[in-house]
Amino acid sequence: MLQHCVLALALLIPSILGIFADDAFSVDYHLALLGLPQGPATFFHQPYQSSKASLLYTLSERNIVGAVNPKDGSLVWRQPLQSTSNTTSGFLRVGEDADTVVTAVDGQAAAWSASDGRVAWTHSLGDAPVHGLEILELDSGKGRAENGKDAILLVGGTNPSVKRFDGISGIIKWEYEDTIGDAPLQVSASSTSIYYISTHSTFTGGLKIKITTLDSLTGHKTDQHVISSDSELSSTDGILFVGANTASPIIAWTDKTRKLVKINILGSKTVSTFTVESNAGEEIEKIAVHAPRKISSLPHFLIHYQTSERHWAEAFHININSASITKAYSLPKLAGRGAFATTTADANVYFTRITEDEFSVVSSASHGILGRWPQKGSRTSQYAASFPLHASAEVVTKSGSVSAIRCAVVYSDGGWALFLNGELSWTRHEGLASTVAAVWAEVGDGNTLTEELEVEGHANPIAAYIHRLNRHVHDLQRLPQWLQNLSKTLLVGGIFGSKGEEISQAVSAHDRFGYHKFVFVANEAGYIFVLDAGNQGRVLATLKAATLASDEKWTSSNLQISHDGQLTVKDPATGSQTVVQMPFAEKLRSPGFSQSGTVDQEKTLFTITTFDPDSGEIQGRKATHTDIIWRFKPPLGDRLIHISDRTANEPVAAIGKALGDRRVLYKYLNPNMVLIVTASDAKSRLTVFLLDSVSGDILYSNAHDNIDATRSITSAVSENWFAYSFSVIPSSTSPSAGHELVITELYESYLPNDRGPLGSASNYSSMDTASTEPYAIAQTYHIPEEISSMAVTQTHQGITSRDLLAVLSETNSIISIPRYHLDPRRPVNRDATKIEQAEGLFRYTPVLDFDPKWYLNHKREVLGTKHVLTTPSGLESTSLVFAFGGDVFGTRISPSGSFDVLGKDFGKLQMLATVAALGVGVFVVAPLVTRKQVNTQWQVA
């Protein structure tokens, strides 16, 4: 009977829960991002000809090309492109049935395997900008490579040129150079010819379009003509579209008022003019042309019109024989903003219309709706309106109708979502790739026990007793709910691992260990994302903080969240502030605030340090006033590189460092320390200054020669130490080049048990005239990689040792360097004595190799990380880490080990079974013991 019970109990437990995942991929999360996809460079394509499934390819505004699995939105592969400029536009093209995709950005053209992203060939273009890229789809094999399709590239510069690259090797087959001096615009191709489109200015300030026809086999010019467009065009912004790889490619442009659309069929001199139909006073905000990119497709295209309140479209047909364009039909005007996608199936062309609530498909031949699907599913908990920007679609046709549709839509808030027959399949929040600032927030669903005890400690005994009684009554009210969730907590959350929470419950979720915190991030487009760091970085909400112009971006912002949940966004460049009210503000608070909104006044920053770019000065101001109390100007010829200071409300557990002989070196703990790093390009010199932000006095300075000021230089400050890194160049005194990390510790005196000149003072002020310069101990380490950003781990009480977090941009990694490896007191040229070994010191080595165990990202590639934030968790042993700027990465680390939490291998079920067995044993043995005691007493009597 017992065996049957044990067997039945085992069958009730899922076998998969018996295996614990490795901490490397359970306590951390990684959002591998591409960036906001570009419309013309996003499409579905089969990675090889025999493939039955397509991948979703895109080239993002961050110049990253990649492929996404349409089934689940997972990243198949990605490759960052090396552009020689800061442009966010590039080109991505693919030939029909081709197994490679071709990219072009300023300075580089390359081909990549469509299935795994391996490079097929690459070609350096120097500093030349790229203006166009197309794949040749030629009839009758004219000039066509046997095993690949050649690429046509338009390169700018002093003499623009059109280059034809071999599709297999990337070798240039021919080159056409424009020596007239016209401005290159785009390159196009049809089934027979190549078209080089350029513009040149007229004396009236307009632009004329010049079309040069090239022979695809030799690159020789066969025809050239000019289109009179100077009356409509004053800049290339008015050119709407340049088509390619169709039976009849076109070029379309509009006038300044967007009242006319003019279209020319490439290869002809005829220009067709169409009037934009709009209501009086209704301004056209956007005109977009959608056309197929397939040689065998019908010569049909669609023009999409958008105003602030509605959108509509018109379909056009091209008569190849007469080189004429006619309007075929119009799609009705609908409220709101929308997007269109073009799909080709065999020779047929289909247009997919995306609105805020549905998807519909029409044929290019007729306006009849072939399929309609209402939109189902929410991309995230939206608190700001968003609208579709552009889309890519695949359709399945059956018996003259569309039976299925798969559509990938890019939204204005940075979301990239795929819908299958109108139902949401997945969402990628690519807007996070352009994050410029972030701040931590935590759940404050009631006064914590520490705050409650603090209130009782400052009250009189009677009031404290009443407060304590009310607290216990309140705890008893929650007892039924606690008992109801006890089995779930023990069996599911405690033994077999917790399940993911729903978004609607994220804010109110109970968090025993302080892992369940939130991160508010702001991106370049003015959107705020709310991420749940306790649930694999899930995006809970998207909010629009500012409405920016099309050419305006947030380059850097300071985020602060108050105790009442208000998020303040401050632009340091302009000083403007934007207050964003969170939808669940009553549940949130800043980690530095208590629930009542009070802050320890002793830890509040007194001054704010800012940089004035006009004067080149670093200025100190009072936190509550705008008056300048001190100024610091870097040395002549130096430029400011980095400013860093101590984290606000940073706890310090020990005021001194205990030595091996029981003596103490007292730390220099100045909460007003600011580290300023400057560099001179002419002298190749780096200078660091440690300032007191209250008085502006220089506490410490150091200089380094033969540094490379063009490489990354970063710094971090914590407690009584600071670190900075830089790259060195060869010189006569030091022929080697590399990267260096400098660590400096500050003490009140170089003598143990000595508090320095202020040791006997009961009070201290930064404005005192007495000498308060610290005693500094510095050491330099040669490191194998360049560090682009630094941060320091934070814990609740500051008892746990602090690690230095470093971002390695060369290997796209984040490492956590233990503090004891960087101790500048490590003995030089000798082994540590027993007393020094008792302190944890060991022999100094000038080269600091990065231990593989230090890598927080493990085998993951964290691309483009610019900043790292840390915050304490509810456990003293653990610090939460959040990295952003490119990919999003988060984890939790324990620099001194998990000394205050049980490990996952702890057998809670065995413990409960043992306690239960002991209880049963006591219950069984107690009568026997009582009987024995009674018998013993009778025998004695």
C-alpha cells in the first residue's frame, strides 16, 4: 500500500521540474535587439531556394542587418555594419531565390548568407557615401552570373560612380564614373537596363532630374535625358520613390505643398501628373509609394496619403507599350493613421492595408477586398497611443481569395509586431535599442517593517504599543490569504521554481527578496518603457513623454522618479523638464525614498555639478538654487571626457579597513567627491581631478602621458576609491600599446589608527580651511580589452564587498571584477606576508587577465551596451544589474556569495518530510516515555 502511495505521488510531480536550470540563464535576461527596422529594407524571404519557410530580414536604423524567425520573433542571426558616418540609413537587397542578402552603408558593401549570416564577401569603399543598391534580375541571362546575382552600387564622392559587383566573389566587373559633377540620387534596374539617377541645380534654385541609361553588360552609357522637375523640386526631400527590378520601374516626386504627384517611367521622357484629392485646409503629412520589386510582377503600384486625422490610397497601372500611367481605383478614406504593404505572388500584386483595428487585402487589379481580419491581441499594456509606420506582409491565395496573411508591422513607439491572420504572435520592442537613460523604481505597496519599527522607536511607550497592536491586527487580516497561497509558495515557487507572472499582476506582486523591481528607460524618440526586472525584463508599458520633430532626438536625459510615482525627464542640454505621471504611481517609489517620501538629509546631495559647453567650465551649484558657488576650468587645450561621482545614499558599512595586525586604516569618506577626467589631443595626455563638489577644492590629481584620446575613457567612484581606464600608444619610453586600468584608494592618513588632521574634530565641513586632502594609494593594471563604461555594485547595507562592472565593447561583454583583485595595496615584487594574506592581499602582477568566471553575459553577445545601472536588492548579498544603450541585459550578482539565501539545491521537501517525521515520532514516543516515567516512580516507591 505504501509503495502505491509513493508511486502515485511521484506521478503527480512533473518530471521536468526536477531539473534546475543553470543560474547563467535563469537569474539573468537578454533582449537581443536590432533597432528600429527601415521600411524599404524589411521583407520576407526564403533563405535558400528549397526552403519551405521564410525568414524576416531587416536593416535597422542602427545599421545592423539580421534575420528574425517569424514563428516566435527570435533572432536567427545579426551582423553590425561598419559605417564610416553617423547616418542611420542604409540599403538591404536580395535577389529572387537568392541565398545571400547584400547590404551597403557608407564605406562598406557586403553580402551575407541568408540562412546563418556568414559573410560571403565584403568590399571597402573608403569614406565614400552610398546612395543606392540594387540586385540585377536580367532576362535571358544577359550579363548574369551563373551561380549568383550581381549587385549594382551607386557611390558618391567627388566623382560619383556606378559599380557592378560579382554576386559570388564581390569583384568589381565594371564601373561607370560621372565626371560632370551632378549629385547622385539613386540607381535602378529593369529587366534590360540600368538607370543612374542624379540631380543638378538650376539658377532658380530648383532641381532637375537626370536619368542616365547604362548597358548592364559593359556599363557604357547608352542614353541620357533630363526631366524638368525644377518647378516642383527644391531639394531631394520631395522625391518620393525610385523603383527597381520591375517590368517598368518609376520615379515619383511631389511639390512643396504636396498637392501634385508626378511620375516618370524610367527609360521614357513622359511625365504623368496626378492631383492629390484632399479636403480644403487638410494638410498632407505623408505621401508614400508602394510597388513590387519583382521582374515578373504586374506593373502596378499604390500611393498612400496620410493626414493628421485620416489616410487613404490610390492604385495605378502602367501600360508598358504606350509608357502611360492610369489610375485604376481608390481605397476609401479611414480615420486615424495606417500603413500599406506590397506582396507579390507569381505575377499578381496584392496590397495589405493595416489600420489600428484590422488588416485587409486587395488585389492590384481590383479594389474588391479579398480578405479581412480584425486585429486581436495587445502588444503590451499601452498607456500612449501608437500607430503603424510601415509593414511587410506575406499572403496565401486560394481560389481567387486570400486565405491567410502574415504581417510584420513597425509601430511609432518602437514596437515590431507580427500578426498571423490578425492575431498577435509576438512583439519585439526595438525602440529599446536607442535607450539614452534609465532609472530604477521599486514597489512600495505599504510601509516596510523597518519603517514601522522606526516609527515605534521614536514614539512614547503607549503610542508605540498601540501602533504595534494595530500592526499585528493588520497582519492577521492577511493571514487567510497567506495560508491560501502557502501550498503554492512551498511546492511551486519554493521547490520547483516560480512561474512567470501576468503583466496585470506585476506591480502588485509580492517580492520577498527585492528582485521584483522596475526600470524606466527613455529612448531617442521620446518614449518611456517600463521593464519588469523581476520577470525577465518584460515590457509592462510604453508611454510617450515628448512629441519630437522628425529630425529631433533625445541624445541624453536624466530620469528621476519621486515617491509619488512621478517620473521627471530632464534634458541636460536645454535644461527643460518633462513630468510623466505613471498609471500605477501609487505603487511605485524610488529606491532612495521611503514610503512617506522622506530622505535621509545627511545623505542628500548639497550641490549639483554641471558642465557649461560655452565657457568650457565645470560649475557647482546649490541643489535648490541656480547660483554658481564654484567654477573649475580644465587645463588649457584639454577637453572634458567624463564626470562621475558617488551614488546618492550609498551605504558604508565600515569606516576603516582592518589590517592583518588588528590595526585600522581609516577611509576617506567624503560624500561630495566628484571625479573629472580631461584629455589633451595635442599632448596625448590624460588628467584626472578629484574635487569636493561643495567647495570646489582639488583633493587629488594625476596625469598620464602617451594616451590615445580618441579611444574610450571612462571612470567610476564609490566609497573611498575610484577607477578609470584608458588606452596607451607606443612612445620612446614605453614602446608597447594597450589598455590600462587605474585604481586609487583614499585614506584619512597613511598611518594606521590615525584619523588625520580632523581626527579630533566632532564636526566636519567641506568649507573648513583645515587641510583635508586624503592620502592616496594608486596602482595600474594592464588589461586585455578596452573598457567603454564602468559601474559599481550596490547592496542594501554596504556590507557585501563591491565589484567593478566593466563593459567590453570589443567582445560585446560585461564583466564583474572582484574588488580584491584591484586592491592597490597588493605587494609589489614580493610575495604577501602572513599578515597581508590575512587581509586577502596577494602579489601584484601588472597584467590583469579577465577570468572567464567574471563574464556576466556568459556566451551571449550583448551588442552596443553603453551604460550599466546597479541597485540593491532586498538581500544584502545581492545586487541587481541593468545594462542598456543597445541590447538590454539584466542579472543579479553576489560579490561575496549568497550567504543570506538558501541555494536551489536545498531540499525543502526533504526538510518538511523530516520535520513531519519528527513530529510523528514525538507523537508516538511521548506515551511510551510517560509510561516509563510512571513505572520508574512506582518501582522507586
